[in-house]
Amino acid sequence: MTDKSKALDVTILGRSYRVSCADDEREALLEAVDYVDRKMSEIKAAGRVNSVERIAVMAALNIAHELLTARNPGDFDTAEAQRRMAAMQATLEQALAPQEKLL
């Protein structure tokens, strides 16, 4: 943490996290936290994904898709992105399956 950075406690999907943040970036960070929390809550409410790790990854993929679409609306291949996200989700499910047995 730099001299101008401070620790900030935030909550996402009911879990608390402590993050370092410069004073002048605090509001932007809080907006990002709110956005991520809403995206993760939407995915959890849909009921198809139940582990926090999977919810976080799916939220990250959705946010990345939104970002890429906004950056290059004419150049972005939505169908290809959906195929890639489905492949990533399958890979994640396979990788995380042993962990779910432990929980």
C-alpha cells in the first residue's frame, strides 16, 4: 500500500474483502464493487450455478463480454464469444468438480 492508498472493506455476494485503494479512486472502486455484486447476485438468483467460484467466473465472463462488445460493437463476434464462454464454463466445471465434493 502506498502512502495515499488505504484499506477499504467491501462486500460482494455476502463475503467481505479488504482491498487497497487510492483516495481518488474510492468512488470508482465502490461502483465496480456494486456492479460485480449485482452481476454475481443475478447469476446466483438464476440458480444454475451454485459455487461462489463458478459464480465469480461466470460474472467475470459476462462483464468481459460487455466490455468487448462496447469497445468494438461492429468487430465483435457474439456467437464466437458465446461458444468460447461455454467451453470455458465446461472446463471450469470439470476442474472445480473435485472441490465441490469437499464442500
